[in-house]
Amino acid sequence: MFILNNHTIVEFPLDPFDQLTSEILYAGKEACQPNHFRTGLRSNYLIHYILEGKGQFCLNNETYNLKENDAFIIQPHQLCQYKAHDKKPWSYIWIGFSCNHSLKDHLPNVIYNLEKSTRDILLNLNTTYLSDDSQTAKNYFIQKSQLFSMLSQLILDKPFQHQELDKDESYIKDALSYIHLEYATDMSIEGLASHLSISRKHLSAVFKRHLKVSPKHYLIMYRLYQAKKALKNTHHTIKNIALDVGYKDVYQFSRLFSKYENMSPSLYREKNKTR
């Protein structure tokens, strides 16, 4: 503060963001192969926007299962890993950029569910940077404008909802749908876990926490449920029913049926014939 001609002049401190500079360093687009894996440290910011498919992003012992319209930001000097799904690998675009001020306080989240307006800005920025005339003065200023628009939109967008309950409910829903569709095949619990992009141990913990049974036990019970319907309502042989519910070995099927129903398949059919 100082006095000039009897007037008090307040001198405001310089806002550090008045001196903010940010540059696009690189950009790209990729349709990843199944289980395509990346890791490493970078000296700049890097954002990925998922166009389609699924994958996992791992940071600080947290694993995020991501899909279309999600995005993840890697901060400078941040060690992370990300991997495409084995059945539905993701396709994404990425933009690497520098900034002379830390954005951690303004973009504290690493995962985002992008609004359409933000998705459009990212797509346009990526396209502009990769175009043949990206180095023209006109496109340079367009890219600058789009970069700052992208950052301001990310500040406004909703962070990814990474809540254990929401994740568990999603896993259970997807797992049951998969079992109900694939029970007649030679599906395995390992295959089910891989389909969900989680470990078998994690899948078992989710089932026991919410359904009080293991995934294997649930699969057996669902197969036997379908078998009992067939025994009651059809004249199919026990061998064919075993095959229809996912058991190639009729003796294994009969042993499991007797263990859980306390009677053989043939006795169950006799007691439950449709009149």
C-alpha cells in the first residue's frame, strides 16, 4: 500500500495464476489389444479418455475398473499402471501437457466421469493437434484455447464414484448375469473373475460378503436348479440334462446332485413327475 496525491493506493499481490503457462506436448489415439499393459513415471500431465471398451487403472494400491466415457489423469512423477480388458479392450485418446503450476489442488481427482461437453473438447483438441496443419498459428491458438477449456471443464466435472458398495453391487450384478448366460458351458470361476477384471480372491470375497456363498457354490446351485426343472418337465436322459447344465461327466453330475439334494437325479424325477 502506498499514498499518491492524498489517495490511498492498494497494491494487490500478483496472482501466481496470472503467470500460468501450459503447453500440449503430445497426443495420440489407440485401440489396445487384450491385456495391453502400460506403466511408468512421467514429468508431465497425461490424460486418457476412454472411447469404448474396458480396462483397469491402478494407483496407490487402488484399482479402478473403467469404461467408455471415463477418463484418468496421471500427475507428474506419479507411478501408476493401466491395462486393457482381456475380452473388451479399451480404445482411448490421450493428451500430454505441461503446466508451470501444480494443478493438484484444482484437479485432486485422478478419475472422472466426463460430461459430454468435456468429451467434445478433448476429442476436438486431440483431432486438432494430430491434424496435418497443427503447427499453424491459427491451430496453435485454437489448441491453447481448447487446453484451458478442457482444464476448466475438468474442475467442474464429477469425480469418479469409487465406492466399495457401488463396486460390489456392480460385480454381483454382472457376475450373476454371466453365470445365468454361461452356466451350460464349461465356464470357470477364473474365467468369471477375468470377465469382471478382478482376481478370483476378490470375487470370492464379494460373493461371501453379499450372498453368503462362494461363486463356485452359487454356480453349482444354479446348474442344479436348471437340472431339477429339466428332470421335472422333460423326458431328456440324465446324461443329456447333465450336458445341458454344463457337466460333461454324468457321474460327476450325479454325485453333486446327490450331495446337495440328498437323492439321485432319477429318484428326484420319480418323486417330482409332472402329472
